[in-house]
Amino acid sequence: KAGVTQTPRYLIKTRGQQVTLSCSPISGHRSVSWYQQTPGQGLQFLFEYFSETQRNKGNFPGRFSGRQFSNSRSEMNVSTLELGDSALYLCASSLGAEGETQYFGPGTRLLVL
Amino acid sequence: QKEVEQDPGPLSVPEGAIVSLNCTYSNSAFQYFMWYRQYSRKGPELLMYTYSSGNKEDGRFTAQVDKSSKYISLFIRDSQPSDSATYLCAMIPFSSSASKIIFGSGTRLSIRP
């Protein structure tokens, strides 16, 4: 089974721009979660989508948004980029049931200049 | 106080040594316990998954959960330089999906040849 894939792998943007990241989950997985990982803050939960609906949300500003398509693929959008948004953005998929663990993609490394 | 505490390290041991990595937690509702390994600039990779208390062994890796002490451990036998990575513990509360997962901050492990 193919793993979680994320595109692009690397991005360089400037402050004020917006960015869209894409995630394709493992086949059959209906839940997709997004995380921001930085050296200082560790892994921080952004949001989770399940069957095209946002099921859970972390404590991030409204500049961070996402969506999920009928094939479970998900996109994350960050508008009005700030320097502090530089991070590794990780997508994780799971079946979405109780106790099911998550499988992570390789991440998209975003650098905001 | 964080829900999950993990010593950030770094931890440096010689090749062949037994490594012990630990996490403590405060929420007694945690029921599902995981260890992830993350190499530099890569996404976390699921290593071990344990339900409730007890031990689980997989090759050179043993995961141990002591719910009475709210303490989990990962042991690595015959450590290899390829084991050098950051190890993240993670837990999910009872009756919750993977999106409720809480991660430790990670322990950086270095195996000296």
C-alpha cells in the first residue's frame, strides 16, 4: 500500500503571500490531520478532516484553513504568510475510528522570507 | 504542566548499548500509546503501538506501558547508528480518534559508532 504523500516537498515564499499544500492519504483512510512542526514548539495540531468535514481544530489563527475532497485528498492553505509560519507541515492519515493511529507523510518544508 | 512530558535529550550512547526512552503523562484517560521515530527532515514513522498496559516486543524494540504509574518506555536493544533519530511518544484517550492524539516533545537520540 502506498503511504501518505505530500506535495510540494519544499517551498519558499515571501511575507504576505499565500500557500496551498496538498496531501494524499493512504488508500481507504478517511481522516486527514495537519500538523505544524517547529524546533521550538514541537508538533502542533492544526485541524482534522473526516469525510470532507472539519472534525477537530487546533489553536491556530484563521489564516490557516483546509479542506478535504470526496477522494479524501486534503489541502491546507495559509494566507498572508508571516515569518513565523516557516515550519515543516505534516499531514497524517488514519481510518478515523476510535484508537486508530496515524501515519505521517514526509512533510512540506515551508520557508517564509 | 503538559499532558505528556518527555525528556528532550540529547541522549548519546555507544553502539550496542541498550537505550531507554521514557514519557510520563497526567491524563488517566489515555488508553492507546505509540512511539514514533523521526529522522532529520522527514515525517514521523510509527514504530510501536500498544493498547492499555503491558509490554510489546518487535525485533530490537520493546514498548512498555505502566498505567498505574502513568509511565511509558521504549527500549532499544543492540542499538545501531541507524537508530539515531528523534523519538516521539504519543497517546490517545479512550473512545477518541487519532485526531485527539497528544505528542511528547521528542527525545533526540545519537548512537556513537
